[in-house]
Amino acid sequence: MTTIADIAEAAGVSTGTVANVLKDRPVGDARRRRVLAEMKRLDYTPRPRRRSGTIKADRLLTRIKLIVVGHTFGSVSRHPIYMNLVHGVERACAERRVSCQLTALPDPESLDKFELHRGQGAVLFLGCSPAWAKRWDLSERCVVTALGRPLPGIDHADYDHPAVAKLACEYLRQRGVEQTYVVAPQDGDRARAFLEASEGFFPQAASSIHIQSIANTANADGGRLDRQLDLNGLEKGLQPIFAQADTPFGIFANSDEVAAHVRQIATRHGLVPDRDVHILGCNNDAILSTMVSASIDLHLERVGEAAVDLLHGRAAEPTMARRHLLVQPTLRT
């Protein structure tokens, strides 16, 4: 028998969102359509509603704090991943008539002083440093993590990394390439997933080109150093590949920004994009994705929405098993 958990998984939302659709509570139009479509496809018949003993999750939380660790407000506002996540959280909070507050904690020590009061929940984005959360006791707090690596015992919302890798491999294989590369930071989750998936799609596993960030000028908002892509290092890493690789070959870039730079560098080295080299971006940045032929949309706003749904579910049922909700990516060409 089909359950709301089946509907939630098929629609890429939480069970709380499915419940809100069934109860005609505020839910975004796109998510409502997906839920209703999956209900029809799976022939789901709602059970009769119980009139007593229910908890209204919407009334349990009055404020949600989106906490970005390791960044200033300035660096958050300039990063499409963070801003898409913020927009998703803000939209979900607006639908539930819950206030939303963005907090940037540049240093791990800031976690020691951060407090959540009654009626408050937090969406915590730790980036690539989940160890920072060990300084903060999350076990008894209404907290979920979004993106990055999940923490033991904490609800987590993310996009599906293996699905991203599979989409990338399928796209490049359809273009007839046999040799592939991934351009990403050395410890990037997307890069690891692509390297593993490539073994089943191509004659030989993909190779990696590690990119680095370099320090930029200090910000006015707190004196912290921003980071920017090391373009000289990126070009040096690509030069031997562009000179020796058999064409056509494929490159999966960690972001649309990296993909746009790879395309420019390839052109300078006499390669014709979409003929000699097929370049696939990621994140579907509104501006940069127009500079590449294809990009994988991670639907980061949906991740933010899912995190808010998980928070309300946790507030309503504090003892329920911890959940890990994955949003499915799509390919944009």
C-alpha cells in the first residue's frame, strides 16, 4: 500500500510537505503540483483524518535561523550555492508564516556562544568543515543540516550526489567521449562521486584536475579574507590535457563558474567546445550557466525548502528517527 513516505520520496519533498498538501496548508505551487502528480501516478488514497490528538507543526516554530559557518555576510551574498539555499529557506518560511534570520559565523568559536530559544529552529550549513559542529551540542536542539556531509543523529537535507555523477556521465557518454576529467577541489563530494561513477560508463575511469582558491583582499564586513578561483593554476592544470588528450574528450566542472573558465581556456588553446571538448557545468547559476552548453541543476532552493520541512517535522515529533532527505538533480541543456 502506498504511504505518504512513498509520495514524498517520489516527489523529492519531505513527508511534512505531503501532509501539508493533504491538509491544504500553504505549500509552494511547484511542490504542490509534484506531490499531486505523484499521488495520482501512485494511485494514493488518503486515509480519513483524525480529528483529535493532532499537533499543528506550523505553530511550534516561530523563527528559523539559517546559520552559515565559516563565511561572512559578504561572501555568502556573492556565492550562488549559498544564496540559492537561502532563497529556499526564506520561501519555505514565508509559506509557513515563520520569520527567518540569516546568521553568518566566520569562526568556529562563534558556535560556542550561539543559542536557540524556545520556538526557534536552525538550518545549519557547515560547508566542508563538519568537525566544527562537534564544538556545539546539537543533540537536544531543533536543528537540521543542509548540504555538506551529514552529522550523526541530525536530520539532513541535501542533493543526491550519486545522481549528479550519473547525469554527468550519461551526458558525456552520449556525446561520444571515452576520456573524461573532473575539475574540482581535491576533497569535493561531487568529484569523488563522478570518479566512482565514471568507471561504469567509460573505458577508463575519469582523471581529476584539482583546483585551488587563493586569498583575495579583506572584506569590509569583518575583516575576513574572501577566496577566489586560482585561474593561473587552473590553466596550468589543463594545459597538458589540452595538448595530449584524444578528441573528443569530456570535462565535468565543479561549478558553472569553473566550466565557463574551462571553456575560455580551451578556446585559447585552439580547441572547439562541443566538438573537441564537451564541458558540463554544475549548480545552474542564472548567469554563468548561459556561458556553457549544459549544466546540472542541483535545485538548491528545494534543498532549503526540504530543510525547513524537516525542522517542522522534528518540532512536531521530537522522538522520530533521524531523516536524510535528498533532492534529485536535473540536466539543463
